Amino acid sequence: MANMDNNKINLSNLFNLNKLGSFLGLNSNNRGGFNNPLSGLTRMFGGGKFNNQVNRNRCNVKVLPIEEAYRKIKTGTVFLLDVRTEMEFRTIRIKGSVNIPLDTLQMEIQNIVSNKDESILIYCATGSRVRRAIQILWSLGYTNLYIWEGAGMNTFAFQDLILYNENRSETN
């Protein structure tokens, strides 16, 4: 397999935010140097602090490489939860996903996913709403939660599973 040291990108490294940031020459030092904007996502979703905090509280959040998330979606082995707004969902979404906007998640999820051990893969537009969704699901007792690195629609590269604008009118 190719690695980042040889200036080659393989698919698994493309979605490893630290390796991608290094490959792009982004410096993740924190005092006065240019900060790698991708390292924030790694800390938010893949960093030890977040995972350790979640694991101490018996919530099982797994950060998946994007290829593994793709396989789980493709095979239907996860409940794919989109926490974006209804308008965002109607514009573009991942095939098989169910939309429960973040602001209604706490009230609606138990009506849709009654099994608290169900495997749930969560995404939003950029990954910023996913952390709050995890907190909500965790507080309701859901225990088997997944995200992919980045956790956003903007990092999902598999066009065969992307559906566009279901409200588009056809014109001749």
C-alpha cells in the first residue's frame, strides 16, 4: 500500500485527517504557526479525550475510516441518521439515510429507533452537529453509535450512494 511518506495518497489515508493535513503541508503546531484546520475535526471526533469521556460513560462511539462506513451503509448494517435540516436533506443526502433534524432528535428518535442497541451511523453537513447528536442519543440510552472521520456530508466521497434534490422539477 502507498503511504503519505512517498507523496502518494491511498483512499484510507485521504480520509485520515492527520495524514491528509501533513500531506498538504499544513502544520498543526499550536503557538504562532499555521494551524491545520483538519486537526480540529480529528480532535473533535477521533481524539482520545472525546473517546475516553464517552467510554467512561459506557457509550460506544466508534470513529470509522470512510471505507468502512461506506461498507456498513452499502450492506445496510447500520441505521444511517442524518441530523441536518429537512431542506438540506431534500437537497442532497446519502441513499438509505433517515432525516431527523438535530432540533427534533430528542423527541423523534425513540419513535423511529426503539432498540437502544441498534447500530447508528450519524452524519450532518460538516460534522459540527454530530457531537451534539451523540450527546442527545447517549443521554437517551443509545449505546452503539458510529461516525466516519469528519462525520459530514462534505467528506463523503462515494457518489454511488449520493442522491440529489428530490424536489427538482423537470423542464423540457
